[in-house]
Amino acid sequence: MNKILLIDDKENILLVFKVILENEGYTVETAGTGREGLKLAIKNKPDIIISDIQMNDLSGTEIFHLLKSRGFDIPFIFITAYASVEEAVSAIQDGAVDYLTKPVDHDRLKKIIARLIKKNNSRVKFNKSLIGSSEIMENLYLRIKTVASSNSTILISGESGTGKELISKAIHEQSPRKNSPFIPINCSAFSMNLLESELFGYEKGAFTGADKQKKGFFETAHGGTLFLDEISELDPLIQVKLLRVIQERVFTRVGGTSFVDLDIRLIAATNKKLEIEVEKGNFRQDLFYRLNVIPINAPALRDHIDDIQELASAFLEKVCTIEKMVIPEITQDFLTALKSHSWPGNVRELENLIERLLIVHRPEKLDKTVLLKESKLFFPTLESITTERDRIIKALILCGGNKTEGSKILAMPRRTLYHKISKFEIRVEEYTSI
């Protein structure tokens, strides 16, 4: 029987959801605080967690990241007020499943759960690994292989969605530490006080609620690798403590006085340019130098666009295997359209697109017709292109030169589009075969 954990600090919400879901045949457990929910999740390993975001102790997103850092891969659904939607979306980008705004549509909640249960029951475990055979990716693989055997601190820089955590895992798995823990932490997901106690641990009596000694991530990662993502978001006080840890290779727990020896490989990652953050006074220069011993760049997808077909095929196989779907053909015009996109969300955006096309449209083949059904979502940059000629060409590429379809995408009358094509001397025939 499938187990669901509900976490909310409002008793009436827990009661209503529990009744609804038990009537659907699920085993339901409830927690009235974030910390209680975290303990129950670790102890009982539910199939699905449904959690409010804003709670008095731990937030829902903090619970999600704490479980993820401990190696738990449990599907998460967030219940959120409108004001917290951005936080929920950010967590979804990091691997959470979905969110519902208040007041909750119970029928939609039941459908989401049913879909997740189906996935869990038929899930095939795929190794999450780097994909691509372009020269840029081959150089990245060589860099990973070269640095993996050392203990030096690594700083991975790159845009969101480029696979910085996958790079760090690849380094760990090729290192002498591969049989020890790999602990990923998103520095932006926690408040300063919580992050400090989670990183360093704490002694009994260090603060209200500290009823026993607790090891932090530095200790649980002993012998292995600690991955600190979004390092640029560290509070200045934590920056000072981290610098001291890197320099001295020892630390003290919160509320403690004795030193604990440190034996970890530290890998940090950022989607911001730390040099600029140093200039702005947001990041310590001495910490930057300590982190940037071995720099690695996670390439943006637009810089290795030739890997699109290999990436799309891998994501296609993954989704179709999980959903028990026949793998559709990928047409050349589909690939051409993909290659024309700037991919601001990088590989993560591509993976999400492939899954959305398959689940929503169930196509027999992936071609430009299927892609055009998602054009407003897929090509958000079209409206942001300042040069009008470029916008028109972009639309014509999407439509294979079909001016009627192009006028719909551009939201302009056909007569206006014809005029502008003539005005800008655009050769439509160049795009009819795309």
C-alpha cells in the first residue's frame, strides 16, 4: 500500500487531506511541524510527501533540500500561498515534482498523486550522467578525469540548468572517495541559522530544541565529497566560518568548543560570476581564492548545440520507459527547431520540454507540428528579441516558412507580416524546408 506523508502546521488542513487521501486507499501519516515531518520522512521513507511551504520552524523547501542532501529521492508536492509560488518553482527546478496553490483543488491533487504512484510502480532507475560527444563535452570529461584523483577544492561555474551537480558527482565517482558519501547542499535553500547548524552540527543545549548532539554535513560527508551549490548565496558570517574550515581542516559544532577533524573533498558551484560578487562586496575575496583552486566551467547548451540530438534521444528514452510509451520518431525539422532556440534554461529546459511534449501530446512522432503547440512556452525569448527582423526570422524558422502560422506566433496580421518581410528583404524560401 502506498504511503503518503502530510506536513502542515495547520491541524484542520491535515485532517481534511488525510480523510480525502485515505478514502482513495492510501496510507497517510501526518506531521504538524517541519522538524517532525523531516524525522518521519527519514524514519518511514514515504512514497510521496505533501508539504506546506511556510511553517513556523522548517519550511517545506528546507525539508525537501535536507532530504535530498541525505540521499532521499522522494517525490515532493508543495502546497503554497500565491506569494510563495516562486519558491516552489525554484524547488521544482531542483527536482521537486509539483505545487498547488491555496485553496487546493482536491481533484487535481488526487490526479497528481495517482500519476506519481504509477511512475513509482513502474520506475526504471536511470543513471543521471553527463551526455554529449561534442568537443566541448569531451574536454569537460577530460578535465573531470584529470582532477578527480586529487583532493583540491573545485569551483564549478555555469548557468542554471547546465548540470553542475552532475559534474560534481562525476568527479566524486571517479575519485578515491567514490565509496564514501556524496552530500549535495543548496546554500540558498536554508536560512542562515539553519544552514550553520546543518553544516557544522551542534552540541546538546546549543539552542532551544537542541536536546542532543547532532552531526552536521561536514561530519556526515567524512571521507567523501561535500558539494555546496549556489555558494554565492552564503551569508557573510558563514563565509568566514567556511574560510576557516578550508584553511585549518577542523571545525567546531555550534555551541561546542572541541575541534573536529575534517576529511572531505569540497566542491562548490555558482551560477554567478564570483569575481563580480567580490567587487560588489557580496563575497569574500580570500574565500573566492580558496574555492577557486581548480576552476571548471559547465558549458551552456547553446555552446554545444550539436549535442541536442543525443540529449533529446536520452530524455525521450527515459520518459517513454517510465511511462511505458512507444518511443516516437524524432524528425529533422524538430531537431532544426531545437537547434534554433537559445536555451536560457539549458539542458534542464530541454529535458522538461521533452517530457511535457510526450506526456501532454502523446505524439506518434516528434516534429515541428508538435513543437508549435508548445511554442509560447518553448520560445519565450521570441518576444524579448529587440530586432524585429530577427523576431520574424525566428518565427519563420518555427513555421518552416509558413507565413500564416508565423503571423499567429508573432501576433500580427498577415498583411502586416507580408509588409515587414518585404521591408526587411527576408527570403522566406530559405526557411520553407525547415
